[in-house]
Amino acid sequence: MPNIVHASMAMPATPVFDYDEEDFLFDQESRNVNEATSPFDDVLLAKWTYAMDHGLFHFSIAAEMPIKCLPGKYSLYLQLNPQRHATRRPPPTFSSTREPADPARFHFGRVPAGEHLLRLGGGVDAADDDRLLINISPVGRGHVLLVPQMARLLPQQLEQRGLQRLLDLLLLSRSTGLRGLFNSIGARASVNHYHFQLYYFDHPLYIETAPVERLDDGLYQLTAFPAPAFVFEVTRATYADVASRVVALAELILDEGLAFNLVACRGGRCSDSPARPELYQAVRVFVWPRQPELLQEPTDDYQVASCEFAGHITVASAESLNSLTEAGVAESLRTVAEPAFRQLRDIVLSRLGGPAS
């Protein structure tokens, strides 16, 4: 159970976005990235753009920010973003992957009112204060932080309610380019205050349709990718069950002394071959276990976290943009994830299982 610090934080008045399950969009055209939008997309992007136009970020997202897809099998994208590398909060040192939140350290309750975009109603428990804040050092369009039960100052430990909220937001979007991310402590989390990241990345990722192997009912392994991962799928049938199963896996990972990165995105079904491959009928949830890095040394170029596992690598220099290869990046991803996955695979199969197919 996460440690909770009951902080006294007076939250600024912020518009509320209400929704219910009837608003979820389970089936999407696989390449509907820019065209059609949903009410959630419209509100989020309008408020995010207003904040960008009014200088609330460390830097402006430039449409001409160089990006390229590395030649090869995995559609790995490099994007030059030196400002993010220069302005990101310095990585802290942690003592444990289950470190309690510390109100004396930076937390999102200190964020100025102008950086609060939306409060979230409906869905899980509308009485709690779930917020969307801008990420002031963005990697892409619409980059926000989802902070569940913000005033409670929960530590950066995955739990069912917050993950369900993240999945809800992905299902509210009509864009297949919206990605949800979570970095645990020891897996490049930079703030020990419970949060997820979301942003729009308008390019198809390999993992959206990558082959998977069934391990158990509702549990899959990412195959034919340098970094093996555990995979779940959210469909109409499994919507109510997946969050609890992912959290059970996350707890097992931490119990084994490891850390993890998580990515949730639209994709093809894991459990069968779709009659219409152009339809994305699932949200895929990927979990990459890894050895924890509690003393996080700054990196000169890119670091491996959830964004990089998804296939979007932001680099600090034009030299890296021009010199990195798919083989080199793939080896970095493999080195971080493969040993921990091998350590866990049999343990997960022996301890976790369940319905949801």
C-alpha cells in the first residue's frame, strides 16, 4: 500500500472535465492521428496551446524541431530537443523504490495556478482531486502530467485508481497518437509525487502492432523487439480488470527489488487476429522491468525511460541525431530491460494469472 502524506494544499480553482463510460472510444482507425478529435482532445489541446502561447513553458515546441525515423525494423524515432535536456529538473537521489513522499522536496502542490489545466470528474471517483498540469519541459504536443488525488501527496507508486484514470483518458481520445507513460522510482522518475505523463506523438510506433506471445490469460510478452516487456490489453471486455492486474505485476516487480517503466497506447488486439487490421481495438499496456537506478546520474544525451522504450528518443545534440543508429539504440534498450525480464518471467507466471482474455 502506498505511503500517504496528508499535505495541506489549497488547490487553485480549475475547470472540471466530466465524462462517463459512454464517452469511451474503443475502436479507432489505426492512423487517425491528426484528423478527427474528441471533446477531450479539443479541451485539452486548447488549454495546453493557450498555456504555450502565454509563455508558461520553459521553451516553445517548434514545429520544425528535427525528427527522423531510424532506418531498420523497429521504427525508432529520434527527435532533437536540447531545451528539454537543459531545463529538466535535475534527477534526485532516492533511497528506495518505495520511498515515501517528502513534502519538503518539490511536489506538484507547488505548481503555479496557471499550470493547472483541468480537474477530472466522472470516471473513477469524481470526489477526488485528479488534475492535469502542463509539463513545463515538454517532449511533444499536449504534454501534460496526470496527478491523481493531488492534494494527498501520494508517492510515485502505481496503484489501481490512478492507472484506471490514465486508461480512461486514452479511451476518451480519438487520437491514436496519445501516449500514457509512467516511470517508477529507480526508473528515471524525477519527482516523488504520484503522476503519469501524456502527450501526442503523431507517428506510428512499432509497439502498437508488434507481435506478442501469450503467457497466460490476458497476459502477453512483447516479442521481436529489443526490450522484452509484459503486455496487457484493454478492450470493452477487459476494461474493468486490467488496471488491477497491471498493479499486481508492478507490486511483484518492486517486491523483487526491481523498478519499471510503463507505456499505454492504442494498438492492435493481442488476443486474436483482427478481421480489420486498420482498426485499433485495444489500448496496449506495456511494462518493462529493470534494475533500479536510485542514484540517477545526468546523461549527456538520452536516457532510457518509458518514452524511449515506446520508440521516441529525444536527443540533446544534432551530432546524436545524425550519428545514432537503430542497432545502437536497440542495444541500449535491450541492456536495460532484458536481464530483469528474464529474472522475472517465471516468477510472474507462477504467481500471477487470472481471467481477462
